[in-house]
Amino acid sequence: MLRFDVSVEDLLRSRFALSPALDLCLLLRSLAGQDRPLPRAWATRLMPAFERLRRETELNAVLALHTPRSGPNFVAPPPRGLNQTWADDLATIRATTPEAARHEYATAATGPSARDSRVRAVLDSPDAVSRIAEAMDQAWHELLAADWPQLRAICQRDVVHRVGLIGEHGWATTIESLHPSIAWRAGGIEVGHFRPVGTFRLAGDGLLLIPSVFVENIGAHLEDPWPRTLVYRARGTGALWGEEETVPRPDALTALVGRARARLLLALDAPASTSHLARSLAMAPGAVGDHLAILRGAGLLVRARSGRSVLYRRTPLGEALVAGSG
């Protein structure tokens, strides 16, 4: 079992962030068979480009740095917040010193693939960092960039939901909502069935929480340069994968309001803007706006301004309709 001892100061300093580089690494691990398999439609779509990149770039050197449970920190640097971009991550990767990179090669590149002559030539070269960064940049643009707006929107909506939980129910409920294996006990966060086993103090630095569509259960960062971190599966990931794998079956809600409006009602388990809904559901913003207007006119939604955004949420009637369709 993994445990974090948490103080009040730690909670005040805990925060959410997004990590494009971490999600890229998780995607690459899945495509390489080192992690949970992708849904069939995603694997079919991405695998040809992935295999070509392995032949034409230094991507195999990147993959050789990953073990079944971990990878080097410099290819997935700690994110600073919710506005983290791939350009931010790439700049940090490229700024890694050769000495720091060599230290991580020595501890991470220990599997059979690291002994491949081509991989070894990259890792032993004086420009290894730039070659690895270039391979990752190509992988980002060919494998993940096109889907990132939708995946980012799913993660952003997850954060909106968790922040709402904190305000309504507190940190303990919010932390336990991340995964069934997580419990708040005796002033600490416990993650069952986790390796390595141990107790870690946050020491007033807070906990970093990162939603991801690629992580299967719970991931953690426990050593510098990362703060103590939990990586968890974002809400909406199952629907994302399910839309790729199956044709949704008609149900009472769909029959009543139509498939598109049913999807919007179901997606609004947390307040969201038109643009966030459009990105997370891969729908045209104009169509989303039209459907939201109809649902609002029917008394199923209300809207309110939050800063520069207009957020929609379900009314009690909308909640009852969704609950009755389950």
C-alpha cells in the first residue's frame, strides 16, 4: 500500500495540472505493448504511423528508457499547471543537461531493447538529448496532436468537476472519488494494491493531481524533480473509448430527446461551456449551441456566466431525466 501523510498546509498547496508529455509517454507505452492496450479503433488508426516512426526516427531510444513501471523524468517533466502545452514540455526536455540525461539512462535503460546497437548508439552519443527530443516531437505531431484538443477538454472538464466536489464536499471526498482503491484515513491518503509500498510525507508542498485519458488505474510520482503526484483516469474516458469501439444503443433518453441531446445531457454531470462540450464530444460548436438552446428552452438546462465563460448545468428536471434513463 502507498500512503501520503497530509497536513492542512498540504491541502492548501495541492493543485491540478495537465501534462501533454506524460500523456504522450503513456500513449507510446500502450502502442509498444508496455502498458494497457488502446481501444481497437485507436490502435488501428495510430499503429502504422507509430511503426514508421520507429523505423525512421529515434523513437526506439525513447521507448528503451521506459520500464514496465516507470520511465525517465526528463522526457516527461513536471507540469506547472492547467495551461501546460507541448511546446512548454518540449523546451524543458531540450534543456536537459547531458549529465542529467546520462544519469537517467543508467537507471532507466536497463531492458533488452536498451542493448540494441542502434538504441545504444543514440544513448551514448553527445547529442542524445536533442535526438530524443526530436523523436518525441515527431511522435507528438503524428500521433497525438490532432486528438489533443478533445483529450484536453475531457481532462479540463474533469478538473472542473473535482474542484466543484472540493467546494461542496471537501478534499477527502474528492480524493476518494479519483479511484476505488484510494481512501482517506487518519489524516492521510492511502492507495491500495500499489507498488512500491511505503509512506511519503508531502512536507508542506501539496499534492499534484493530473487527470489523463491514457492511465488505466492510478499512477504516482514519488521522487524529485516531481512533487508528490497522483495520475488518475479522467471522467469521460470510458465514453471516449466506447464511442470508438461500439455504436451506442438506443435508450429511453435517446428516444425522448435524440442522440446528440442525450449525449450533451449525460456529459453535463459537471458544468461546462459550449466550447468544452464541443471539444470533449467531438461535435461542431454551432450544433452544440443549437442543442443546448433547445434543452434550455425545455427546462432541462440553465446557464450562468463564470468569468469569461458561460457554463451550462442540468436543472432538477434534467437531473431527474438523466437518473431515470440509467
